[in-house]
Amino acid sequence: MIQRFRQTELKKLFESGNSAGINPHRVKYLRQILALIETSDSIEDMDLPGLNLHERDQSGMCTVEVSGAGASHSRIKMKIFINGVSHGNV
């Protein structure tokens, strides 16, 4: 479950579908990734082909890659909480 966003544009995309300020080539892919994050129960749920999941030991942050036609790569960072406990390495 997504609890908060650091980037206002991603929050607007997730909550209302407003894609202003987001690269148009990435909107569809970002919607899919946000839906996957929202419905995931564990970090293993995010370890799918093409997402290139990276786990970060020290900070507890994980990342998945975001790409789109004609766009450079970027990442979505997330911290996974299970039963209120942060899990960067599950």
C-alpha cells in the first residue's frame, strides 16, 4: 500500500490520474508500476522481468526502473513496510 509520495506529480497521477508534469512517454508505464506497488504484499511481488528491482541494504529503499519510448531511464524509489516494519531486504 502506498502511504506517501515525495514527488507531487506522481501523487497527482496516482490519486487523480492527472499526468501534468510527467513525461507523456512514461505515463502508462508509471500507472502500471504504481498499481503494482499499491497491490504488492512483499518485495518479491515487485521482482518482475523488466522492472530491474534493486534492493538497498543500508537505507531500506528499493528501486524499480522506469523507461518509455524515447525517454532516458529513471527510477521509482520505495520503502516496503510489512506490519509496520520497514523491509528493504525481504
